[in-house]
Amino acid sequence: MGKQEILDYTQNRELSWLRFNQRVLEEARDETVPLMERMKFVAIFTSNLDEFFMIRVGSLYDMAAVDNKKLDTKSGMTPKQQLEAIYQAVAPLYKERDKTYAEIKKQLKPYGVCGMDFKELEQQEKKYVKKYFKEQILPVLSPQIVDPNHPFPHLLNKEIYVVANLKQGSNMMLGIVPVPQYIPEVLYLPGHDIRYIRMEKVIMEYLGLVFDKYEVSDKNYICVTRNADISPDDEAYADNEDFRFIMKETLHKRRRMAVVRLETASPLGKEMEKYFCDRFKITPECIFRTKMPMKLGFIFAIADKIPDSMKRALIDEPFVPQPSASLADGSVMEQVKKKDVLLSYPYESMDPFLQLIREAASDPDVMTIKITIYRLAKKARLVEYLCAAAENGKEVTALIELRARFDEQNNIDWSERMEEAGCRVLYGFEDYKVHSKLCLITYRNKNEIRYITQVGTGNYNEKTAKMYTDYSLITSNQEIGEDAAVFFKNMSIGNLDGVYNHLIVSPTSLKQKVLALMDDEIRKGSHGRIVMKMNSLTDMDFIRKVSEASQAGVKIDLIVRGICCILPGIQGRTENLNVTSIVGRYLEHPRVFVFGTGDDAKVYIGSADMMTRNTEKRVEVACPIFDPKIRKKLMHDLNVMLADNVKARKMLSDGTYRKKVQGDRPVNAQETFMKEALNARRPAAVVHKKEKESLFGKIFGIFRRK
């Protein structure tokens, strides 16, 4: 692989991701966003960064330990150089986050939403806190000392520990108090306002009562982030083709659960810093001081506590996903037998899809329901309907991915529930995650076998369908249904090499088909057009093809929310490429691919990003859109997103992003789609054959009586 060939128009994926998270933080700084929503963006930025350190930084530590000479294909950096660049890039983000949090906190104070330091409490409040501490907290604490007879304890990932130097006579030692996971994160103070204090601050204030036989000094609280110990076949190694082999051969070298970051509330003294660096085998660059809470999950609970009188000022005006403009009241199944339907989340509700499954569960003509499941909500009506179908004698097959990161236990629980109900549950492949979003209903129509197929860009998760933007196509196209039937048969027998007429499926045909469709546009030269929307872009074959298309004069727009390893506007390489990122109220999540223009355009939606992990290491499905109205709708949506000049940012040739100039006409794509959903007119109610017969009987009876 010619390294020089790609270095001039690609960038490192980790640094690209940090720029994405910086765009999340920019939303927290946007004064047009309500204050509590801004605080939520700080919380999202923080949890994103936590996961980044656990997964991406953790994997780079593994790579550095195994083969530090291996160069990143996009930047030419070794793992060690990437780590150095990451720590350097993160340091200013911490300062920006602390400043943003402090500004929002200050602006919330007049509304009675106050995060307090101990010294800010009134005398009565101090008495209340001390009483609460003595009665509710002190009895459940597990303090420890570290000296020659008491070893340093294992600090859990992302848990907070209050620490201090202790002195007893001439003996010096370290005191550590874990903040228990089973006590509230914050203590709310009495009164009408939402005044609260973080529990670690309370424990730190009364550390003298915890270590009552010692002199206590240098009080602080800390939090370690550890390598999340992911499996070698996951995304961390997906862009390094031979790394899985290296990892398997040298697994004993792997530094499992190593500390990759230490956060502290106050600056550490030189001795304490050296102590922790030696203890955790880290360098001072891995230590970050934060002036704000290390955990921000409580922000969402505080948002729920805000009185109705203040909600308008502090929280986004609630938006309820609307009924689909394509469907009338009545049977969803009967309507989708006649026409394709596209649901657009969260602007439209997921209910029609759930209603379709519920109808299929009791329809005597339905024989089988098959579905791939990656993530589900904690409460899932979908599972209840699938279980009901199995209990009604339908053959229900669910291919559940048990390795959906951080949702493993939830998926295990649901799979057990489904098996108990009589569903057939499959667990995918050893080396390939099943990430597709595909559902197939098979029914008998007289003597024919017919299909209804649903293909989505997002998970069957009823909670995130209200927070993520996604598309869900429901079609009765027989040929697509036949492809879906072949797909599920292949999944059942462990065959990844299936051949399909219309569906494009990774790891065998998706990337190849996308590259072939791009070649079609390259042949058109300056008349060629490519518009693609996705979450992340890292695949080198795709990146090279984009550059080839740009050099051929094809106009290319990529709407990429997060990581984007290709740089636009590089002379002789990517002049005809524009890269847009939208970060707004909802998480942008659809994958839409358009090749060509007008009626001749080929349009696909699916589950895959253009990342090597998706195109080569996962089972993904994309589906062509044949219905002219739906194609028009998707192209309209993409055009609105490309016109967005409020939440959209344009990537510059150095990989940084700049907000677009608004001019006279601000366009906010997500707000536009909300308004369109609210204004869409639904068709008249569908009257079904049996209902028609009974209705006709009633009318006939009325006339006869007259």
C-alpha cells in the first residue's frame, strides 16, 4: 500500500473524532440553545470522551505494546505518536469544557438551578448536609488506607474516589474512600429551588470524620478511565487488516484494563502526581484536571425536576413524533401491501412498524416473522409482539447480536425472554457482528407466498427512535422480499457469501456495489453526481474511489456526522468534494447513498457506514428505493441538509470545521423536518374489506328500513 499516495488527502481517525466531539461542545456554547439543553450537550461531550478513552485510546495502548512500528494508513503515525497527539488535542478541550460548564451553571442560577460548593451553603444547609452525611453516608462508606500492610486497592473504571494524605504521629499514608455506587450522585437541599451538592464534595468535606484518628491534608477526588478490554475483532482494529492476527498471536502481551486517563478535581502535588504515575504506569500527560463534575448523568434528572413554569425558558419545546403522513388509520399491513412506506424518525413515529408486527402476530395468513436485532430499549413492545406471534403459532426467528457494545446484558435478557416464548433465537457469527436492520414477514395470499420487508438505517429501539434521526422502509416488493428470505436462510446456516438481486450485503457485496455505482458516475465525468450520508468514513478503498471521482469531475457531497478521514479541497485530489457535518438537537444517524440525478438516480438506504469494520467485518444490508415518491422525499431531505446553515458545519482542507454563513435565510434541517412532519396531511382513513361489508350491510339496512 503506497503510504505517500494517500497521506496528502487523508487524516487520522482519532483526531477527526475529537473534532466531532468538539462540535458537540460547540452546541453547548450556542446561546440560541436553551440552557438545560446546553448542559445536556456538556454531558454528551463528557460521556463521548469517556467512551473514546476506554475504546480508542485503550486500543492504541494495546497496539503500542504489541507493535509500535505499525503506521496508521491515514496519517503515517505510530500508535505512540497517535497517543501523544490525542493527549495534546484533549488538553484544550478540557479547558473549553470547564469554561462552558461554568458559564452555563452561572446562567442557570437566576432560575434557581444551583450546583453548590460546600462553602456556598447557608448555615442551615450545612447542618442539614452534615446530619445527612452522618446518618446516611458515613455508615455505608468503605475507607481504606495505603501503607506497607495495606496494598493499593484496584480502582474501578469511571468511579469516583476521594483521596487525601493522612498523618498519624510520624507515619504518612494515603487515604482512599470510594464514593459508593448505591448512594445518590447528588444531595438535593431543602427548599423550592433546585439546589444540590455533589456527593463526593460532601464526603471530601467530612473526611476528618471518616479518618478521625489521622491528620488529613491534600484532599482531592479522582477518577480513572481504563482500557475497556474490547475483543480484537471489533472496530478498534478494523482499519488495520492484519492486526487481529497479531493480537491473537501476542495476546499474552496485552495490557488488560490498563489505566489510560486519570482525572483529578484539584491539581496534584508533585509527590502525589509521581505516586499515581508510578502506580498506574502512566505519564503526567495522561492526568487531566477538571473543575466540573466527573460524572454528569444527574443533569438529565435535574432537567426532569424543572417546574413547568420554567421549562419553556430552559428546555427545548417538546416535539412528539407525528403519525406517518403516508398512512391512514386502519391496518398498516393492508396499506403496505399496496404501496411502499418510508418512516422518518424522530419526526414520524415508530408506531406503524410496531403495529405492523402486532398485526402480523395475529394474522392467520402470516406464517413467519424474521428479524435482525442489534440494540433494543429496556422496555420493548417489539419483543412483546414477537413473543405473542410465537405464542400464536407463527415461526419467529430473531438474529440477536450479543456483542452490541454496552448493551450486551440487555440483549442477553431479551434473547432469554424470546426463547421462553418459543422464538427461534440465533446469535450471529464468531468473527462478524450482525449490524443490519432487516425484518421479513412471510404470509400466504391464496396459493402464493408473499412478503413484507422492512429495511432500516437505525436500531429497533423505541427510545432512541425519538432521539436519533433514521429511516425505515416498509415494502411489499416481491423481489426484495425474496432477497430478504435468502438473507435469513443464509444467516441461519452461517453463509456469509450469499448472492442477492437487489439487496447489497456486507461483507460480500456492499462495498463492491457502492464502488461500482461510483464508477458509473466517474464515467459521466463532470455530469456525475454522488451524495452520501453516513455517520463515519474510514474505509480506504472508498476514500480512494472518492478521490478518483473528484479527479474525474464528479460533484460529490458527503454528509458525515462524526469521523471523516478524507480531506476535501486538496488540489489534484479532492477539489470536487464537499464534506458537511450536522450536530443538532437529534443525533444524525441515517445512511443514504445517491448516485446520479433526477429520475435516473440510484438511491439506497441501509445500516452501513463507509468504515472497514462495516464493509468487511460486519453483516450490513442496504436496499434500493424503487418508489418515486420515496426517492423524491429522500433527495429532498438531503438537499435540505446540504442547505442547512444553522447546525451544519463545512470541513476545510485541514480537517477543521467552519459554520456556514447564514445570510438572509437561516435553514435548520432538523427544525425544517419537524415543521414538515407537523404540517403533513394524512390520507383519509382506510376502510378494509370486512369493514366495508359490514358498513355496506348497515347502510343497506338503513335504506331498507326507510
